[in-house]
Amino acid sequence: MQHAPLNINFLGTGTSSGVPMIGCHCEVCCSQDPKDNRLRSSILVSSATTRFVIDTTPDFRYQMLRTKTERLDAIVYTHPHKDHIAGLDDIRAFNHFSKKPIDIYAGANTEQAIRRDFYYAFTETRYPGVPDLNITPIDNDPFMVGDIKVQPIQVMHHKMAVLGFRMGDFTYITDANYIEPQEEEKIKGSKVLVLNALRKEKHLSHFTLAEAIELANRLEIPRVYLTHISHQLGTHTAVSHELPANISLAYDGLQISL
């Protein structure tokens, strides 16, 4: 199947606290390297005719402003944690200029959280200017966003089921510490994999750096970028020297095309 050429813009590559972390004076949080400044994890996916984000972080407004994004067709959600949905209210600006609802693609647990946390967008008598949302439920079946085919991949974030997504030769997975073998099959053959690597020490719900590298190598992915990074991992420069040739730390503002 012929896939639409894609451009991926990394809007944020940090974990839930962002980097620098409030009140922290570690080497990473005090670093002058712009690559050590990480907003919460999200990407902008674009083809010639379609543009959508995966997740709306607490930094969503700033991410849209600094990338000069003036049009957005949809939002695709991985899961309902606050660092992935909290910025949804700022979709109002896109509603204002497009004069239409924004399409939302979300699993059942995320839809429930959105309807709860942004209840004012779903009341019968809506206050003028609240977010205008058109929610499409998704599960494990492929769906289309404009001309982009999206294949969900279910991963586990401790005991929470989270969705990763494959679009053509590109796979994006964040907030995971286990992937079942049948879901790994959906990743195989990707040319580019984005995978979370929180820190070097074991974590309850995220892959460590070593675990992410082991998984990427086992799946034989030729190009891998690591995201959802905490200040505990180390500086971008120091960690980069430790990585295999085909694996890199992602950073805010990184763009790739495929």
C-alpha cells in the first residue's frame, strides 16, 4: 500500500514534569543546551493535505505558537493522563478560525476523561467560545485521519492500556513498559520508531534506557528516537555518546520526513 509522505515535528520530548523540573538544580535542569529543555511529549504529524497532533499536553498552546501552527485537522490521543490531555481547552483558537469542530480520536478511557475534565464542552447549553469537539471512538482497528492511515498499537503503562500508533513506516509509542508479542508484530517493518525511555533506573510504568534499546534492537528497527525523557536520564550530550549508531535522543523541534 502506498502511504502519504509524512513530516513529523517533535513538539515536546519530556516526561510529565517537563525538563527543567520546577525547583530542581541538577546538571540537566541547569543545562544551557536547548536540547535539555523538554516540554511534555507530543508530535505534530503532517502530510500534503492533513495535519494532526498526538496528544494535547499542558504545553499545547506554547507548542502551537512556537511551531507557528495555524491549522489543525484533528487530535489523536494515546491515553488520559493529564500530561497528555490537559491542553485541550486551547483548541478553541482553531475552532475560532476554522468555524468548525476539531476531530478527536480517542479510546474509551480517554474519551471518558475528556468528557469529565472538559464537561463544559458537552453541556446542552454551552457557554460561547468553549471547545467545539467531534469525538470518534477508536480501539485496535485502523482508522483514517484525512489521507493518513493510522494503526493503533496497544501497549501497557503499568496496568493501564495505552495506544501507540503506526502511520506508514513510522511508529510512535510513549508511556509504555510492556508490549505484548502480537502488538510488537504491528511495529515490525517500521523504518522509524519513537519510543519512551524515561531514565536508566527501573521504573514502574516506563521503559528504561536499556529496555528501550533492547526492544528496538529486537524489532530490528533501522532508525529509533527516544522520547518522554526525564531529567534523571542525563544530559542530551552525555547520553548521546552512550547510544548505538541507529538510536538517538529526540529533542524539542526535531523534524523528520519519511
